[in-house]
Amino acid sequence: MLEKSKKTALKIAQILEDRKAIDVVVLDIHSLTIIADYFVIASGGSETQVRALYEEVEEKMRLEGIEPVHKDGHGGNRWIALDYGDVIVHIFHQDDRSFYNLERLWADGIPLSVDNT
């Protein structure tokens, strides 16, 4: 199951990279929490780009037959979270990402190279 989650996380990261997301990070958090195996964190430079990144991930994953279990924040376009069960995607406006700094909060997570796709 962990390998499937990793593959999903890296696929999402690649979708975000292809759509020109800023600073895409994949964190392996499976040994730290039961809420997810991986976080995918990315930024957009504007609310419009955040929305476009969210829509692209949701559309491409739907084409793969994968639907989010839950979505949050898609009305505000500053921080959108997509919960795919074992993978949680956080798409931030660049300013909000530095404020919330999830990478610091989850510093014990293991960063994966997005180039692993």
C-alpha cells in the first residue's frame, strides 16, 4: 500500500511541476502520523494560479480514476487541500505557504525527489 501511495504522491507532484507550480515538495510522513503517508506541498504565485493548480490535479487524477475523499479551501484560492486518503495535497498561495510553513511543522518527514516519477 505504501508503494501505491508513493506513486500517487509523485504523480501529483509531476502534475504540479508540469503546470509550473512553485517549489513542489513531497514529504514521506507515514512513520510520523496515521493521517496520511505523504504530503504534497506546492505554491502558486497568485490566487488564479492556485486555483488552476487545484483544478489540474483534480482533473488529471479523475482521469486516472482517483477522486479526492475530501476537499477544503477551494472557495478561497489561498490554501486548497485535496485529501486522496494516503496522500494529502496542499496548494498554497506563495505568501500563505511561508506563513504556515508546513515543511517546518513536518520537518521529521522524509523529502522525496520529485524527479522519481
